[in-house]
Amino acid sequence: MKTLTVRRDFLAANGGKRAPMPGFVLQMRARGDGDPTIRIGYTVTKKIGNAVVRNRMKRRLRALARELLPESGVHGADHVLIGRNGGIERKFAVLRAELAKALAKVAR
């Protein structure tokens, strides 16, 4: 797994499939370049809260991705997790179940 850092990759993923969940939104776009690497990016806007809250949300999203993406992610695709307002209060197990459901939805 590699981390997305370039803005154009985030914008390209925005044009792909979406799976909105109560705690986050998952965007996925197949790159089609023949590289089977899964790439992941994280975004949490200032609407969610101050820097402490945003960083906590990003840490939760990173932990979820580390746990589920290697076996459930789409190989050769870019994934972007966008934190939502209710994501920080949700239990981690609930977020894990939501991410598994979202990955299944975008893999179709």
C-alpha cells in the first residue's frame, strides 16, 4: 500500500466510484496502468473540527485502511477516505463494518 500525496490523484479518485457511509465516504478509481499496488489517501476538512479532532479522525481512518485494504481493497486502484462529522464519535468496530461494506460496494 502506498499513500496518495498529489492533489491530482485525489481529484482523479473523485471521478470514480463512491460509497458514502455515516462516518466517512470511500472513493475508488481503477488506475488502469497495470500496477497492482493499492494506493490510499485520507482527507478530513476543517468542517469536522479543530486540528486535534481532524488528526484523531485521520488516525482512525489509517488504522481501518491498514486492517482491511490489503485483503478487501481493489488492486491497481486509488482509494480515498474522506472523514465525516459523525466519524469521530462512532465506535471503531462500527467503522470497520462500514468500511468492509463500502469496499464490497465499490469492488462490484
